[in-house]
Amino acid sequence: MDDRLEQAALDAEAARDVDVEWKRHQVPPRNPSAVYSVRIPVDRIEQLRRVAEERGMQPTALMRTWVLAQLDAIDDEERERQQEWEREVLLTMARLKELLDEQPLADTA
């Protein structure tokens, strides 16, 4: 890692007087990202680094994967609760219709 950093520094120094042409993206990204700072205890950061290394990932990529998976799970739970509620409403409506159909018509006279 130190060799790559040292080489990058040498390359940057060698090209420091080179004019760089910057181009602005014409089309904004479809799904832009934002940076969000998170405080995590130091001992847990070490654990995160170990787990990330075992999985061949950067710690930030692993955190991002975990957070997005949790958000997806919440969305799935919400969707399941909504579907269950809709089933319950439909069953209740059907039962109420049955009860109404069983009742004799009231005498209107």
C-alpha cells in the first residue's frame, strides 16, 4: 500500500505543471448518492474492517451494502403488512356481505 501511495505522489509531482482539461457531466446520474457520516465505536470499526477484509470488500462498501439491505427489508415488511391489511379488509367485507344476505329484509310498511 505504501508503495502505491509513494508512486502516486511521485506521479502527481511529475505532472503538477500539466494542464488538466475538466469536463462537466452533461447528464446527471440516474441515482445520485450522498455522503453520510456515521459514528461507530473504535472496537466495532476494527471488527468491521476484519469482516470486510474476509469478504474482500472495502469497509465502506460493506456498510453501504448492510444499510441498503436493511432498508430493503423494511420496505418488504411494510409491503407485507399492507398486503395482510388488504386481505383482512377483503375478508371482513365478504363476511359482512354474508351476514347481510342472511338477514331477512325489514318490513318497510
